[in-house]
Amino acid sequence: MKIYKGWHRLLFCLPLVFLVPCLLSVFELRQSSNVEVLPKKQNKKFDHLVLGTAAGQGLPDRLQCQGLKALNKTHFSSSSNVDISRDAISFVTVFAVYNISPHSYEDDKLSNLVTIGNTSYSKAERSMAILHVFINFVQVSMPQSNVIILTDPASKLSVARNGVTVFPIEGEYSRDKLMLQRIKSYIDFLERRLKLHSERKDCVNHYIFTDSDVAVVDDLGPVFQKYPNFHLALTFRNNKNQPLNSGFIAVRGTTDGILRAKLFLRKVLEIYSSTFIKASRMLGDQLALSWVVKSHPSFDAKRFTRPQAFMDEIHGASVLFLPCALYNWTPPEGAGQFHGMPLDVKVVHFKGSRKRLMLEAWNFFSSSDSNISDMLCLVLKSGRTKYDF
Ligand SMILES: *[C@@H]1O[C@H](CO)[C@@H](O)[C@H](O)[C@H]1NC(C)=O
Ligand SMILES: *[C@@H]1O[C@H](CO)[C@@H](O)[C@H](O)[C@H]1NC(C)=O
Ligand SMILES: *[C@@H]1O[C@H](CO)[C@@H](O)[C@H](O)[C@H]1NC(C)=O
């Protein structure tokens, strides 16, 4: 059935002379991994992996791919060069569980099942799968780090995995308040760490707050060494209205770092509550973050137009601005320009409907003998597809 679907689509879009060879190659692809060649017009959302051409081919600093094989090495860290002297790093993410009534759960089961690899997921299972794949990537790319999941105590979330801690924080985790609650939970978490910290001054534990729909594909430890003076780090892009993405916030684990980051986030929360509370429920925190940064008198927003890291002092904190191109890379959707994937990308963010691609990428990586670089070719080639998530 699946193969028939692929043929059918091609019959409409290709002149006859090209049909036979194309049918053969599509046939092979679909047989091997449920993959389809990207059609010209994309107005539907796909329920399976769809590959297009890889952007950025021929550009010297972009990942080069041959099919799903990477021609360049993209990452150099590995568990073999374990550095025992380095500071600990924890990834911190907020995860909310929404109760689905028995009735809607049945509906969900029947009509909304999605399949990735050999596994089908209901809506609720899907978001757990994203969380697990997030943890998987962290453990592959940074095996010495751990993951802390901030959640509603009422959710009774349990994740029985090594290196993973569920950390309940009281709050209002309903869907429409989640972004507001997330900053509150971050602040609350940092406050508690600060108390802990004043008792154990000897060891430093850095924190990286991220969305759970990100894949960490390279070691982030060097950020803390390469830029030794920042308190917190944010990711920026060349976007006039939303230059900062709230999906990645790194905090240095010194008393000063935790304290300044906490005060900075408190300022963001204050602006969020006073000015952007009516903004779309997904964007308020980002608008507030940008407001806090851009309203600082000495801040030069022109620096957002070049993808180079820089530092600035904002609200008493030394803030490191890291380019999204490396630390929060998103495959562009729709009409935006696409220059491919930088070779040293460290974090891929599967925003919105790209979440299917996150699960597909992990499935590809874990069920073949490919490496992370090859998997990034798959992400690159599929970056423009709209998925059903
Ligand atoms: C990943 O595999 C490609 C070939 O598919 C190879 O060129 C590359 O060196 C490998 N990268 C790593 C990090 O092992
Ligand atoms: C990436 O691979 C291509 C093809 O093998 C090669 O021409 C290019 O020099 C490589 N880029 C880097 C930065 O190594
Ligand atoms: C998925 O199913 C195929 C065919 O039954 C099997 O060969 C493969 O090992 C399975 N993959 C995983 C990851 O379980």
C-alpha cells in the first residue's frame, strides 16, 4: 500500500521519459526506509519521512551530503575523550503532562495514531516519545551530562532512566499558561540551586535550559570554557521582531552565574507579565526576552544581523549571545532562504510540526549503522517538509 501511494503521486508529476528510472529509485527508497522524494508543491502535511534536495551543496562551510551519507565530519567530540576535570552540565527542560479523558483517548487512538519506524504513537505517547528522544540525543552527544525535568507535582510524571531526574515545581502548567510557567519554574529552580550551592562551593554544575524538541548533536561543554566570563547565554538570529529564541538558555553554575541569571529571568518575567501577557501563548516569553535585551541603552541590535557570538552586560548580567545557526538551528519551513546546515551545528531545534522529523531522525540514527553526520543529512534534506505533528 505504501509503495502504491508513492507511485501514484509520481505518475502525476513526471513526464513519461523520466518515469521508469524515477520509479525505480523511489521504489528502492520506500522499500528500504519508508522515504519519499519531495514533490514540487507542498500544501499537505506528511505522515512519513519526505526528502528533498540538500541545501547548501557546494558551499565550503556547509554540510555536504551524498544521499544520506555525510561527506564531512560534523562533530569531533566523543565519549572516548572523557575529561574528568571538566565541570558537570545538566540539561533542564519543562515538561507538562495533559490528562486526556478516556473518551477522547479512544478517539485519539483511532484517528490520530502516528507511526515512526515500527512504533505507533497516540497524541499523549507522542510527547513522551519526544522527551525520550531529547534524552537519547543528550546521552549520545554528552554522555557525562544529566537531564532534569521540571514538571507539575500533580502530573506524577516518572521517567525511569539513568541520568534523568524529575524535579516537581508547584505552578500552573495549563497549556495557555505554559510559557509563563516555564520562566517561573526556571527561576524557582535556580533559586533552589543557589541555596544548595552556598552549601557546596567546591563543585560547579552548569545548567542548559532547553525546549524538549531539540536534539543536542555535539558537546556543549566547550562553550563554558571558550567564553569563561558569561553568566548566561542566549541564542539569537537575524529576525527583526523576534531576534531571541527562548528554547536555549545556558547558565554558568557559579554562585554569581546562578544569581545573575535568576535576576535576569526575573526581569523577563516582570516584562512578560506586565506587557506581553496577552501575546500569543507561545510567544510572550520571547517577546519579553527581546524587550529586556533591546531596551538596554547600550545595546546595539545590529549585532543580531551577523551570526557571530558576542557578549554584553544587561541588567547586571554578562550575557553571551550565541548564533542560532549553531546553537539552535531550525530547518526553515516555507519560503525562507535556506543556505544549508553549518558544519559545526550543535543543537537542532524541531519546532512546531517538525517534531515528526525529530523522531524520524532518531529512528534513522538508532536503527542503522549511520552516525550523527549522516543523520544531519537526513534532517537537512527533510528540512522543508511540513509534517503532521
Ligand atoms: C560519519 O560517516 C561518514 C560517512 O558516512 C564519514 O565520512 C564520517 O567521517 C563519519 N563521521 C564520524 C563523526 O564518524
Ligand atoms: C566537506 O566535504 C566536501 C566533499 O568531500 C569537501 O570538498 C569539503 O572540503 C569538506 N569541507 C570541509 C570544511 O572539510
Ligand atoms: C522494524 O521491523 C523490521 C521488519 O519487521 C525489522 O527488520 C527491524 O529490525 C525493526 N526495527 C526495529 C528498530 O525494531
